[in-house]
Amino acid sequence: MSARTARWALALAWCLGAASAGTFSLLLWWNEALASAWALLPWGLFVGGALWLRASSRRGRALWDAPPPLSSAHVGALERDVGYYRALSPDGQARFRREVARFLARHRIRAVGLDATPTLETYVAASAVMLTFGWGSYAFSTLREIVLCPSAFRDGSHGGLQGELLGIFSDQGPLVFSAEDLEAAFCEPGAQVHVGVHEFAHWLDAEGDGLDGVPWQAGEAADAWRAEARRLLKSHLLRMRVRRWLGPHAVEDETELFAHLVEAFFLMPRILRARFPQTYARLSALLAQDPASLLEEGAALEVEGEAVGLADEEAGGEVPDDALRVATDEQLDEA
């Protein structure tokens, strides 16, 4: 249970207790028989709730310890499209499959205007598992549902955002993804946007004490990352370097900086390590993994690109700056 969930549960319990005590006092003044019956109600609710929680916990633990095996379609999507998975050792691949199965057993994926195919389910789960793979078995405890839309969309509740949205994070609702853009993150060579990793990064950020660009799950490494984020945003030179590479949205605040850099951490790890070595080291400690080394030590290069199957420079090669920018210089000047 996250700290935020615990606080809400404590507040709810306090309110229910106060309401029950107040009602009992009124009934005692009006009718002692009714007051005696009312006094038994909280105990009944407590016992019933405890039994429900016990059954729910047992079911959740069973799904966690022994999730249903992945179908051949899910495994096929991993082997075909998820380069991160292909770069892992056989033991790492087995653990990755277990984590994907656990995620799919615990979270509902609902599609609107399209079918929630095993391939799309795999893309969603793989995005979450990639992000948290270094932490071992991680449960997105407050996440219950993911919604897939056919393509980029506009959302009335986010009227302040300009243009179409690829995904939406809200701690009061489900995660929403554009299925088209989620697929592109895994399948298009040279992809520089990963909406799955981006929105799950926001979710991790918010599961602790709210959105501040520092996931609480990382322990001591969180303090070092907080200092690094401040360094990047306070230095005009570093801020402009990040802005030119990842776009102006990346340097709006600590929250967006974290989400955009996490995308680069998985999409372009060796470029990030070469251009911002200290930033890469802090992210590597924060997420307890090193995808740049995984590229070098894992599976061999494929004809179309790296074994990870995501945008990165060729081994030992140089990538022109213009090829890496999300926005052109003219667009940045106008922003």
C-alpha cells in the first residue's frame, strides 16, 4: 500500500468512526434499544470487512505468486517487438515473462473503439515492467485500469494542453494510451517517443507523496536524482541542451523532466550516457538498471538496428544532432 493510499484509508476510518459515535450518542438519547443495535453495526462491518480483505488478499497473493501463464500470442509479441526483452539473458527473459503475467493478472486493460489484442496488452505490460524491472517484482498497487484509444486524441479535462494527446495520466482515474503511438514505440525503427514508459513514469512519480519528479520507491537514490533534476533545470546551458534534444515540454518542471528523460533512458540509452553521463548514472541508480550496458552485453545487433529495437546510435558511430531533435530549431524559437 502506498503512503497516499494509507493516508486516505486512515482518514476514511476516522470519519466513519466519528460518524458512528455521533449516531450512537443520538440514538442513546432517543431510544436505548436502537442504540444497542447500532452499537453492534460497527463490529459487524469490521468483521465483514476483515473477512473480505482476507479473501481479497489471498486471491491477490495467489495471482502474484502464481499468475496465469502467458499465451503464445503474448510471448510472440514479446519476442517479436520488445527489444528490451530480447536483449535479456534467458533467466532475465523468464523473469520478464513472469512480471508481464503478474501485471496482466492484476490490471484491467480496456479498449475503446478497437480490440484489446494480446499484442496491445503485451505493449502495455512491457512498458510497466521495463520501467520497474530493476526493482524486482513491483506492483502498481493503486492502478486498476488502463484504457486504450485507437490513436491520438483530444480530452476536455485537459483543456490547457495544446494539440492532440498520446496519453493521459491522472491519479484519480485510469491511464489512457493511444494504441497507435504505443505500438509505434515498440515497432518503428528510430522511435523517439515512448508513451507507455512516459505515462507509467508519471504514475510511479505520483504513487508516493505526489508529483514531484522523484519516485519514492527508489529509496536513497531518490535524493541524488532530486539534486540532479535541480541541476539540469537551474543551469541555463544544461536546460537548453535538454530542450533542444527532447523538446520544450521536457524542461517545464521536475515531473516532465523525469518522464522525458526516462523515455530517453530506454529509447536512446547510449546517447543519453554520452551526452549527459551524470544524468544517466543518476537514472541508472534510481531505476537499478543499465540499458546502455544491456545493449553492449546482450543480444547481437540486428539488421534494422540495435538488439533493443529502439532508437540508439550504431555501435561506435556518431549521430548528427539534427537527427535526434524532437523539434526543429525554428519550432523551438517559436515556442
